[in-house]
Amino acid sequence: MSPFEIEIAMHYYCRCGDSPDIKVPIGPQTIKEMVDQGLLTFDPSGAGQQYFPTEKLRVYCEALQAIPLPKRVWKL
């Protein structure tokens, strides 16, 4: 995943409401691809938020959070 896709995934994982990235030129296509991959689901009712995270997206975001941050180590 690209950093842009990760940003959208994390938005839907931890926030209510649609991502503001929907309005950037590449946003709608990226979100459509995430729906096609089963990461987001679409609510056609039009009442408020239209996209919601799936269990697959939740598992992916939890896996990202489980990766430890790299540490810089100097060796001679």
C-alpha cells in the first residue's frame, strides 16, 4: 500500500465520517479500489458517512500498528 492508501485506511479505522481525501483528484479512485479489495464497504443510503471499514481493514490496521518502529544502531 502507498502512504496515501495507508492514510485513508487509518482514517476509516479510527475516525467516524468520510475521509477528506475523497475530494482530492486521486481520492475517489483510491477509495473505489479499497472497496473492490474488501477493505471498505459502501452505504448507498446517503445518510451521513458513505464508507465504513470492513473486518479486513481492521485486521490490516492492527497489523500495521504491531510493527515495531525501527531503531538506529551504530556498530563498529
